[in-house]
Amino acid sequence: MSTSQTPVSAAGPDWVALVREKVESLRFGVVQIVVHDRKVTQIERTEKTRLDAPVAGSGSRRELT
């Protein structure tokens, strides 16, 4: 799992394009928008890597997060 934080200038709607870019490049995870005094100040992206791994002694598959 990796986390990246991007400081954002709230001078214009550029943060919307940045959020769109973060979401489009993400397969599993979370994009968080941090707001202070009604202004977007930070965008956080947490990405998860999911692995399908066989469980020992079982025919089923298990997802790890």
C-alpha cells in the first residue's frame, strides 16, 4: 500500500483535474480531498495492491488487502 499527498493551490478549479488524474490512474484504493476554510488544500491517494493467492489445503481463493 502506498500513500501520496499532493499540496493543492485553491486558486482555481485545477484541483478537479488533479483529482480526476488520481482517480483515473487508480485501480484499487482511495482518493481523499482535504478542505480547510472551504478551500481544497490537499489531495491524498492511497493505493492498494490486491493479490489472489491460493489458501493452503483449500480449493478456494483468498484476496489479500
